[in-house]
Amino acid sequence: QNDKANLDVDVIGEQNELHIKQNPERYRTHGIFCGIPPSHPIRSILIDMVEKSLFKNIVTGLIFVNCITLAIENPHEEKQNPVFLAFDIVFTTIFTMEMIIKIV
């Protein structure tokens, strides 16, 4: 069982290495975030996800919706509306996750 798992990891690693060699412009030459190498399966998945047009369109749409909520919100109110507070928290969380995904 353990040998099969090691073989699976080796195959994934070889496929990632081949993909990096075929597409060198997509990958940085060094590891980041605790030295994760470009051939790491998680990093490869995140790079593929970030480069999809669907991901970019979703982020652009979220930025647009965030701009609308910021424009509607009145900063001069003494007490902040709980709906806008919830939007602020949600958008901050989403954009922070996007940043982390793009850094890795």
C-alpha cells in the first residue's frame, strides 16, 4: 500500500516537472511560502485555477459588487448598517483568500 502511494506521488511529481519544463514562463524558478517548489501538486493546482478566465471574471465581478456596496453605504451614519458590515467582512475575506492564492 505504501509503495503504491509513493509511486503515485512520483508520477504526479514527474508530470508536474514535465509541465513546468513545457511552460517555464508560468512558473517562478524558486519556491515561496516555506520553500514550496514549483513542481508541488498544490501549487500547480492553484496556478491553473488562477489562470482560468472564470476565476478572473468572478474576481472582477466581486470587485464591481464591492464598489457598488461601498458607493451605497453612508460613511456619515453614526451606527453602521449590519448588512454593510457583513458585506465588508465577506469581501475582505474573499479578497484576502485571493491574494494568498495568487502569492502561492
